[in-house]
Amino acid sequence: MRRIPKRSLAALFIIVNMLAVVACTTRIALSRSVHRHRPHLHRYARRHHSLSSKLSFPCPLWSSSFSLCLRHPRSSPTSRSLSATCSSASASTPPIAPRAPPMADAGIESNPLLRDFDFPPFDAVEARHVRPGVLALLKKLESDLEELERTVEPSWPKLVEPLEKIVDRLTVVWGMINHLKAVKDTAELRAAIEEVQAEKVKFQLRLGQSKPIYNAFRALQESPDWNLLSDAQKRIVENQIKEAVLSGVALEDGKREEFNKIEQELEKLSKKFDENVLDATKKFEKKITDKKDIEGLPATALGLAAQTAVSKGHENATPEDGPWVITLDAPSFMSVMQHARNRALREEIYRAYVTRASSGDIDNTLIIDQILKLRLEKAKLLGYNNYAEVSMAMKMATVDKAEELLEKLRSASWDAAVQDMEDLKHFAKSQGAKESDDLSHWDISFWSERLRESKYDINEEELRPYFSLPKVTEGLFNLARTLFGIEIEAADGLAPVWNSDVRFYCVKDSSGNPIAYFYFDPYSRPSEKRGGAWMDEVVARSRVLSPDGASTRLPIAHMVCNQMPPVGTKPSLMTFREVETVFHEFGHALQHMLTKQDEGLVAGIRGIEWDAVELPSQFMENWCYHRDTLMGIAKHYETGESLPEDVYKKLLAARTFRAGSLSLRQIRFASIDLQLHTKYVPGGPESVYDVDQRVSERTQVLPPLAEDRFLCGFSHIFAGGYAAGYYSYKWAEVLSADAFSAFEDAGLNDSKAVKETGQRFRETILALGGGKAPLQVFIEFRGREPSPEALLRHNGLLPVAA
């Protein structure tokens, strides 16, 4: 979700890659979406890396929920007054997005990236606009930066406010471009971004290494005015000083030049890595003409495969008679892994998935080593022993604390995971499976799904009719009203969108006043849209950037998922895991939208330590198991019948199914990430794949295949913002489970207590943004420091004696 090392000032988000969908067959929430692909979080500006993002918050790789075409330029609704937004919005409602300064050149004036707008003109931006638009913007920002350096004083109005305006302008425009790359990828857009990327990074480095600005921040910290600043303002100053040092401001000229070359090269490599993964995913397709080869696939999967075949030129394809086309896109891939009885097909698709981007002209192997080598060199230049120490400099955890948590969770999960495997073997044997004594990776999801169906009498596909997207969103918005006192209304047509499937919403407070807006892009489009799920910011709440100078600019977010689109006349029918995914990304969006911070540099998800940013998203997943919430959304799309009570109880019981295995899967990803960024020596005797095999000996009951190249698709750490930070999923899981336990303590059936606790959650976790250290925020909400006990209890991993 949400969601990169572009740290505090950058919007925290990232791009998602769904490696994890491979063998995950049970619950678990999706997300951070923030992201988020989060590219590097530079000191002042977020480098939206090919998305999210980081920064979008992408989904973690353990989520098995992983199961956009610009309109032609037209008359844009951006010219409409925001007073039309949501019927009760007053005429004085301020514009949401920054207005571009006038440009002298008529061609530049008409460029949608620089146009005066209330909402971004997503429907009008084309690849041809990128180069002239970005270069004109950078020229203007360079002039603004020079003026700031000439006139800067160690005071809020003369330092932070003009800086925020520079940062925000680049964040919004670059964010638009990278968002379109994530949801509407084309070769032309890639080429256009590549043309201006070096200049954009050059400006960010120039900004991040500005000694006049750095010195002014230090002087402000040491001035008599320091004690007059609010807590949020002090956090901004402290973070900017740290960020400046991490951006190389203190390096001597020669070393700074070397540092800048490394940053430029890392940006190029991350972009190429991400493109290779997307290209490898798009490249693979398996055409099937014999229905025997896809026996077991549910009707929804057959419908998707036929729909894909039609899009590939097989005009007469039908769900009943084919042909069918299988891809590595999550909904297609997971359907085969979980349901195809054809073991040879499962093996073929699995091997294709775990070797994506590992051969030919889209091989990421050398790119991985180059990235790791440059990150180590960067760390040494900054005076650190390894890149993990650089990453942790702006996080809650330290390397030791992260490793300590992972080991504690690993030891609590191991015996349960071993038992999971034994249970699977015994069940497969009882079903007459020849492979029962020698289960391989392409068998795990299939037999796990069969065991889950047998043990809990739950067939995920048979539950789809109860989870139609319209009912799920309605129930989610009702929950938000109950917990946080907000109303969410459709506002389609108010803002331009990048695809006709995208919905636009207005968020109102209890008095009916608009407080935020968000886009929702729910469906998979493998030919042009990144896989996974994420949330990212469009614009952040800000006092300084209020157009009228009196009110506050309202935040806008976008949520992106990749679930199965409507097939024929049927609405999008979701798996339970996809329901969790939507709740997860909405949690990120809530933190962005319900912030009460008026200082834009720490509003919403900005400025929140990376390992705390998943708290709201993972917190929201817990409500999928709350009876009243689930029964409110689980209505049969044709009959309106509620989900049977006994099925709800089975879902609740199945929550801990294979929890040990799923926990170890995440721990493997987090551990390999830390190993590569602490102990691995690029170019040394051990390859990155050797490291993965070694880590897997302690974190996987079934070791990966010798030819497994999942690292070549591990976009979270090589193209997103999770480098030496993937552990943060588990770190934040501890926080989120403990936060939800506050509602359990209050009484989930006590509506008054739930509302009171929800209001406290809103006023702390959701409202304070990056304006206060996350540990302090958590203590304000919970009344104590976090404990892992709730997480282990929820996952059924507490020792029996406890």
C-alpha cells in the first residue's frame, strides 16, 4: 500500500509485485500497496518510482488475494467548481490540487501536467506531454529553489513554507505520471519517463543537498524560536536534518558527486527491474483447447480465461468451449494453482512464475547484483557499515530489533508449519494422490484448498456470489461510518479518471462537510496495469497550499486492486481474500484522508516511519472477521440471501488455517531482504540465490526449487521502497493486532464502546500522521507499548500453556 526510501517527506508508498501469491492459499491481508512501490524516499521529494505505491503501499508477498486506457482528451470536469462535489459541499470549498503557475509559451500553457486544475487531468495526460511538461516544471522549480536559497531565514515562513511548495509541486506532477505508468503502461510512456528521469533525479539531489536549506534547519533548531514550534513542526525540522545527511549534504564535493552518480544509477536500475517483471508477466500466455486440461477450474476462472482469449484475438472463445488463455496475472495464476487438477499444468505455470524475469533480455540477475553493490557503496559513503543501517536510520526498528522480532515469530511458527505439511501429506494420501509422499510447490496451494474445503466445508469459489464488489464497498463504508463518524458518497463525474471502471468518492465529516476524496480502480488489466494492490496519495492535506490562504487543502488518495472484473452481466464477484485486500488498502487511504495535520510535510501518510505505516491497513483486515461487519457485506448478488451463519463460523475457524506456513513465508522474504542488505558481498563467492537457499533452510519447511528465481521478481525490495524494510510488514502486524485487541477488550458487541474506541483510534492513529513519533501515537491510543501477544493469539500460534 501504503505503500520507499524516499523517506519522511515523500509520500510513503510502493508498487506491488505479487510474488507471494504463489503458494499462499489462505487468508491474510494484502497490502501496503502503501503501496506502494515506493522508490527511494529522498530527503525532500518523493520519487514516485514507476508507479506504487509505495510510493504506494503494495501488498505484502504473503497475500494470496492477488487473486488502466486513458480516454481521449475531452472536455474535462476539472473546470467544475468543487462546490458541486457532494451535494452538501459549500460554495466556498477550496480547490483540492495545486494550481500551476502561468507559463509564457502557449504550448506549455496547454500541457495538462502544468494546467490549472482542481483534480488531476488523468484523462488528458499522454506520453507526449511528459518531456516538455516535466522540463518546464523543473526549470520553474530550479528558479524557486535558487530564490529560496538567496532569501532563506531560520523561520517557518521563510524556510519550511516555501520548501513545502517546491516539494509538493514536483510530488503531484511526478505522481500523476507514475500513477499512469502503473495503471496504463505503454512503451511510449516508459520512453518519455526515461527521457526526463535523470533531470528529475538531478533536481531532487540538488534540493536534498542544499546547504543553505540544511544550515537554516540547523539554525532554526538552535534558535529561541525552537520552543515556540509545535510537536509536528519540530518533527519536520528533525527529520529534514536527518534526511539531508542521508542525502549526502555533508559529503565533500568529490564524494558527493560519486553519491549522486550512484543515486542516478539506482533510479535507472530500479525502473528497469520493474519493467522487466511487468514484461515477463505480460509475455507468458498458455493457450488451452482441451477442456480436460483445465478440469477443476471454477466457472469464474473459466470465464476470465475465455475473456483473456478473446482479448488475444480468439473472438469465438467461450467459458464452456474455449479456447482458454492462462497468464501469470494473479487472478489467472492463483486459479490454476488452487484448482487445476492437471498437475503438469500446475507445474508449468508455477515454474514460469518463479522464474519470471530471470533469462534472456529481461533477466534481472545482474541488475540485482548491481543494485546491491551500489547500495553498499552508498552506505559506505555515508559512514554506515551496510545499507540496512541506512534504511533503519529513519525507521522505528534497528537491524538487531528487526532480526529479534523475526526470530521470535519464526520459532513460534516453525512447529505449526511442520504440522501443516504433515496434515497436507496425510490428506493428499487419503484422497489417493500419487504425489502425497513427495509434495512439491505446485501441489501446496491445490491440496491446501482441498483440505480447507474438507476441514471447514468452505469452497472459496462457491463463496464468490456472496461477495459482490458493490455490497463489499457498501459494507466497508458503513463500517467507516460506525467507527470513525464519516460518510462516503459517490462523486463520479466530478474528477477525470484514467479508465471507465474507476470510481470517485467524496468523504464527509459528521456535519456533511467534505474532508477528502479518493479514486478506486478495482479490476485486473494485465496488458497495461501492474499486478498487486496498493494505495497512494494524489495530494496531501496542507494549510500552506490552500488556494484561498484561509482554509486547508483537502487530501486525495487512490486505491488500486487487481481483482477479477465483471464477466458478462455478473458484477465482480470476490474471493474472501480479495475482500481483505480492499479493507487493507482502504486502511491506508483512511490514514491519508482522515489526518488532522495541517503541516503538509507530515500530513496523512507522510513522515510516518516505514515500519509503522502498515498499522491502519492491517488493522482494517481484522474487521473482515467481525460478525456484524461480514454479515453486512455477505449478501448473494442474485437473491440477497445472507451468508449462512454456519459458513461464517467456519470462516472464523479457518482464519488460523496454515498460519504457521504463511507466517514463515513472510519471514523468509523479510530475512532474505535483511541478509542481502547486511551480510551479502556483491561479486563474492555466494550468489543471491545461494543466500536465498540458506535463509530458506530456517524459514521454509519445503525448500525452494534449485532453479527458483523469485528474487528476480521481488519488486518490493529492488523496485519499491522496502529495501531492508520488508520486515516492516511483520513489525506493523504486531502493532495492528495489538490495536485491534483494544476493541476486543472494549467488547466487539458493545456498539457504544466500539464507537468510542473507534473515535480514539481516529484521533490518534489516523489523525496525527507523521507529526508525532509512531510509538508515542500508539501509546496515546493503547495506553502502553505494543506487545506481540495479540498477533500470536489471532494466528493461533501461542503455546498451549499460555
